[in-house]
Amino acid sequence: MKADTTFITRTNALVAELDQIPGVKNAATSFWVPGNEMGRNFNIRSFDGDPNTHFTMRFDGISSNYIKTYDMRLLAGRDFTFTDYNPKFDKLHNIILNLDAIKTLGFSSPQKAIGNSILNGTKKWDIIGVVADFHQKSLRYPIEPTMLEPVLNIQSPISIKISPKNVAATVAEIKAKYETFFPGNLFDYSFLDERFNAQYKNDELLGKAFSIFGGFAIFIACLGLLGLSLFATLQRTKEIGVRKVLGASVTNIVLLLSKDFIRLVIIAIVIATPIAWIILHSWLRDFAYHIAISWWVFALSGIVAIIVALATISFQAVKAAGANPVKSLRSE
């Protein structure tokens, strides 16, 4: 216990020293940094509420500068101060909740929650502040009721907000300070944007895979259309020649050869649209926050498909329509 307290004290001293570095704006500690899953408390209820009604909430132990470091918006009450902390857990009693927790507990507003208390099992916590909801993880997950506690431990990582200027020099100074307080320990760090982007890595890979295979599918479909249009043109060589002799224009012949294929493409679009909507809707349901699928997306996709089909078919149709009708009839 004494060793743990010494380690925490040293960490706090390091955070204070980091604040003195010119490139450092703020520094704070917490049990978990954004991007990590926080812990859960399963036996939360309002002190004056129904004793049979319990809630589950996320929790994080943070230092006094954490809210400022992450630019979290304080809606009511105050932030933690030095007097809120105590090495003995049973002596702690002040807590900060997020807005979703306030709503879950049934308070009408953040201001109404200040001064009230909640119970975590048998331990009483007094609400001293309310912060706006924040995303701890990616948008695949919903915002949850969250408790921020004035608790420190020996495994708390340090979050440091730095100036975008001279990043390498600032990191070098931070490393030097760290090694002064914890000689021999590994200095391991990462940037917050990299941690958040990593949460969407699988979705980005999925998007790239769909783009590649979608491109191959369109290319193969165009080859098929080109082959079918060539076959249909060869079968109607005499008809094309006769129509040209009788005064049909190139446009008339292109429309004649294209309409049957376009009809098939439209039928394919009608069949594929509901299937695509079901697949997209099922995929988006994995995200707590997602866009709505508008009808114009499918309409635009259908128009593009028709244009691509027309361009593919017209290549052979125009060639056939521009041929000498005398040669066509002679060959027949």
C-alpha cells in the first residue's frame, strides 16, 4: 500500500512538472483513455429514489485536470479540486456525472442534480458536477451513463495535450521528464487521433474491399453487355442494313439495339434495390449513430448503371449503325 501511494504521488508530481513544459497545454491521469472500454458499476440508484430501482453505469477515475485536458463541457456544478482526493477510498464522496447519467437517474436538469446523492451499492456519492455527454469509444457504440470519480491508481495512463508546433521537441522533453521520475521504465506513447482512427480500421478495410470487388463486378458486367450487344448486332445485320436503306438514322438504330438491353438493366435495378437496402440497413444497425439511407442514393445508382450500360452497348451499336448497308445486305 505504501509503495502504491508513493507511485501515485510520483505520478502526480510528474503531471505537475509536465504542465511546466512550454509545448504542453494540459496533463491529467485517468483509469482509461478515450478509445478504451471503461469499467462498469451495476448497483447504482438515486439516494432518495426507489430502493428497488437500480442502474448500470460506466465509471472512470480521473485527476483534477482531466476535464480541462479533454475540453469536456461542464454543464453545472464544478470540477474536482485537490480536496476531493484521498488515498483512502472510503473517505471519497464527491462525484461528477455525465448528462446521460443525470437523465437515467430521473433529474430534470443538470442544475437540479447538483447537491443530490447517489448510492453505489452501500457507498454514498455526492454529485458536485455534470458534464456534457462524450464519446469514449467509436460511433458504433452508444453514449452510456458515466460516473467520474476522484480516484487515482498506479496504472493510470497520463493524457497530455500538446501544441501542434514543435511536436517532436515537446515529446522529447516529456520523455526526459518521465525518465527523471521513472528511470528504467518504458516510455510508451500514442496520439489520440491514431487511437480513434484504429477503431475504424476494419470498416475502412471493408470499404476498400467492397470498392475493389465492386469495380471488378462492374468491369465483368460491362464485358458481358459488350458481348451480348455484339451477338445481337450480328444477328440483326440484315435488318440494320434494310432500315438504313429505308432512311433510318444512326440514332434510330442505336435506340433499336439498346432498348432491349436497357429494359433488362432496369429489371435488374428493380430486383437489386431492395436487396441492397436490406444489406445496407443491416450493416448500419451495427452503429449506434448512423445516417439514414435516402431514396435518391438508389435512384442515382440506377441512373449511373443505366448510363454505364448505354455507354457499353452504344459502342457496338454505333459501329453497326455506321456500317455500309450495301456491304451488310451483300454479306447476307
